[in-house]
Amino acid sequence: MTAVGVGSAGVVDPGRGVVVSATGALAGWAGTDLRGELSRRLGVPVVVGNDVHAHALGEQWRGAAAGREDVLLVAVGTGVGASVMLGGRVRHGAHAVAGHAGHVPVAAAAGRPCPCGGQGHVEAVASGPALIGEYRRRGGTDAADLAGVARLAAAGDPLAADVLAEGGAALGSLIGGLMNVIDPEIVVIGGGVAGCGEPWWRPLRAAIAAEVLPALRDVPVEPAALAGAAALLGAARMALEASP
């Protein structure tokens, strides 16, 4: 049997295959009936889930979390998302909102607007757009994008290094708190921001270590292994598992 799996941004109801809600970064996306529309166009069954959940499925199937049952995956790019796998299965929650870690308040984001319409959420200081925005707000002009900020930080530029360190530390504090709640076997971190190198990873790991309970200090925190292929593999896995 042929089937299609889809990983989509936004809050996705996996039962209906509909985008329930989305931030202002995806204007007009809320309410989209992905499963219905794609099924009509393709003539095959379609399974739809959140893109970060698909990312986690891919990494747990063929990537950094292969063979692990209890996994926390955090994806940091345009936004900040997460996926919790317990007993080898993604947990969607009662309202399909589980994993939207970017909208957890952190002290470093106090007063800053978040794309969801709220304030003080970690996405407002740790996402890619937040990092490049902060670099420019402080007068940085030597980098056109986040990759440029990362190159400057690696070369010792203090402003670029400070911006990455502050974003990484804010995210690390959040991840440490999530680990205390979830008790994962492994934490996998992916997304474009995870490619910013040691000026970002060092403060992130230090902040995690400062937050976790003693029993969790040896839990591995690893970069994602599959890059952009993870969500594709995860979507394929969703389709395979839904097929009779």
C-alpha cells in the first residue's frame, strides 16, 4: 500500500491531519486541512504530524537517538520546538500542543515579544531570528545572517560571542528543566542554530548542567545526526506505521 507522511510546522492535530494553529511567522496556515487536500490531490492515504515530531521520529529511527526509547529532541531554527518520545512513541498531548517548548517563559526573555503573541518566551531570545536580531540591536553590522554571526564568534568577536552565549544559555536552562520533568535517556538538539559551533554549545551545555538533577548529569546531550533528512525519515515512518 502506498501512503504519504507529512511533517508540518504549527500545532497539528494528527487525528484529523489539520493545522490547528500557527504563530505569526506562518500567516494563514492555521486551519489548513493538509490530510484532506493532499489525499484528494494524490489519491493515497496521508498521515500528518508536527515537523519537530517527525524530526524526532527520524533521529530515533536512524539517527542520534537510534535504539533509545525515552528521547527529548529540541529543534532550534526559525523557532524553538521540541518533541518528547516515551516508550518509543511521540507524545502529542491532549490538545496536540505537546513539545512547543519555545513558548515556555525564561528570565532572559522577560518583556520580549514572542511570535506567538505572548512575551518572555525562550523563542524570543534563542531562535535564529532572535539571535540575529539581538546582534543588530546591539550595533552589530559585520554579519548579514546567523551563519555570519557564528563565524565572527568563532574568530573571537566579543559581540557575536556574547549574543550566541546568551541565547545558548537561555535555551540550556530550559532544556535542563525539561529533562528534570521528562527524565530522558538522551537529548538530541538539531536545527540551524545548532550549527553555530562551540560559542553556542559551550554555554548551552553549562546551563543544562546547572539545572539538571544529579541523576541526570550523565544523560548525553548530542547534536542531531541526520540534518534535514531527519524529518523526511520521520514522515516516512509515520506513513509506514499507519499502513496496514
